[in-house]
Amino acid sequence: MKMCRLVDLCDKEVINIKTGNSLGCVCDVEFDMNCAKLTAIIIYGKPKCFGILGRRDDIIIKWCDIDIIGEDTILVCKNHTCAPL
């Protein structure tokens, strides 16, 4: 069993295997405090017009949509359309 710390998780790039697009890097996580389990990873939305107009919606990926957590990337199977970076 390989272990991963939260700080290590936040450095990983998330790739959608359905489209091959990079969704960004993990910025935050969601925990279920009742059962102390990680339920989702969150990628903050990209800034609009250098942040002047806010940012796009955050991408929330449920834990069950994660296929593989590798050394540098996280592969997810999600029906999310996102423009490539």
C-alpha cells in the first residue's frame, strides 16, 4: 500500500482520460467529517481576463471518478468538457 500526503496530492496534474485534456492541478479536497473519508478533489476555475472578471467554475471530481493516482498525475474518467490549457 502506497501512501500519499495531502501536500503531495496538491502538486499533481489532473488529466481527463476520456478527452486527454489537462484539467489543472489539485487545489483543494473535500472530506466527509462523519466518516473521515476523502470524497472529492477540487480544481479551482481558471481566471477570466487576468482575474478581473472573476474565474470560471471550480471543477469538483468525486473520489469514485479517480482511476489512477500516479507520481506526477491523477487520471480521472469524467464527462467534463474543458478547454485544453
